[in-house]
Amino acid sequence: MSSFIAMLLIAGSVIFCVVMYLMMSVMIDRSCFGISLIKIFGYRPKEIRSLCLIGNLIVVAFGGLAVIPAAKFIIDLIYPSFVANVACCMDTSYQWYAYILLYCVMMLVYLVINKLLVRKISKITPAEVLKNRE
């Protein structure tokens, strides 16, 4: 059973990383015109990064603080209904440091994805403004 749990954890983590990257990448792609305008007006790259990506940091940080305990609560509620013999089921209680570790890993994933997206923002040229928009 432990290999199955490990596989589920790894698959869930990979899906989390891919979804976070794709969602933030789509946000950057949709605001490509605005980013190029900001570059034309002379904003520094550090200011552009903070304007485009700081909102995501706030959402991810507060979302993680809210969702991690809520997910644990939901797991405690629905897990007994999925296991036929609750007496031989796995222990779903976590140590206090597991929540902190999970939050830190989530923020680390966010920072890695953020660094990848900073490179994507730096590749946006001011010529995007000249492209034909419909």
C-alpha cells in the first residue's frame, strides 16, 4: 500500500506543478500586449516582474494557508467512507511540522515556476505592441 500512496503523492505533485505553470503561463501570454507597453514606457525589468507576478504570490501564499488545513479536514471526513475496514486503515494524522513542510514545498514550487516565467517575461519584446490585434 505504501508504494501506491507514494505513486499518488508523486502524481499529485506533478499535476500541481504542471497546472500552476500552465495557469501562470496563460496569464502571461494574455497580458503580453500590456507587458510590452510597460516596457515601452521605460519600466525596469524588476518593476515589470513585480507588477505581473506579485499578485500570484499573494494568492498562492494565502491559498496554501487556507487549503492545506481544509484538505486535511476533508480527508478526515471522507476517508472512513472509502475504506471498508476502518480498523486496518492507515493513519491520517500528521505531525505539526508536516503542515509547515508541505507549505514550504508548495512555496518552493511556486518560486521555481516564478523563475521560469521571469525568463518568459524577459523574452517579450516591445514589438508586441505593433502586432495586429483584433
